[in-house]
Amino acid sequence: MSEDYVKLLDRAYANLPKAGGTGERFEIPKVVGIRMGRRTIIQNFGEISSRINRDPNHLLKFLSKEMATAASLDGSRAIFQGRFDVGTVTRLLNIYSQRFVICPICSRPDTKIEKEGRYLFLRCEACGARSSILPV
């Protein structure tokens, strides 16, 4: 191999992002929800959003649209208008993580959502891939 090629290869490796994950299995915390009258309250919503490393407002907007109801944040809790099963919320969280958290290239959860103009991109910190995503 020529020395120029080796230098270019070293420079390319230096520009790659460092792997931020531990390699452990990605797991969303179990949903702790209660129903009070016509409302459903997710008690550990703050923990869920911090574990998947996403803005709670983005996650809340996705869930409220998917459940077709109004929702609000109350500290680390999320309050949804209507009676919803914990299984429904868990299923929607899995859909959210596949769409907005897991990298489609390397299947790692080490991603960030970036906005450029009107477009959203999912940038993986593990492999460096950048994929476009649809807004919520």
C-alpha cells in the first residue's frame, strides 16, 4: 500500500465518531401507569424519555398523536385524556424507539435527532450514519 493511502485511511478513522454505547441490550423501562377517571397517567414518563435519550415533548407529541388524544406533562408524569391500557402505551413506545431511536444501519440506540431547515435526521453516534426521518 502506498503511504498516501495509509495517511488518508488514518485521517478517515480519526474523523469517525467514537462509539458511545456500552454494547448492552437496549431496553425501555416498564410503563407504570394508572387510570384516574377518564385520564391515564404514566408515572415514569420522565425516566422513559431520559433512558431513550429523547426530549419528553417529542415523545409526548408522538404518543398523543398515535392515541388521538390530548396530553400534557406534569413534572416527570404524562397525563393523557382517556382510558388507555399499559400494553397500548408499551406497544407505541416500541414503535417510537424503532422509528426515532434505533439506528437503521447498525441497530444501536446511540442516536440523536438533528434538524436542518425543515428536515429531521437521525444521526448515529456509533456508526456515523445519517438517516432522514419524518416529523411527528
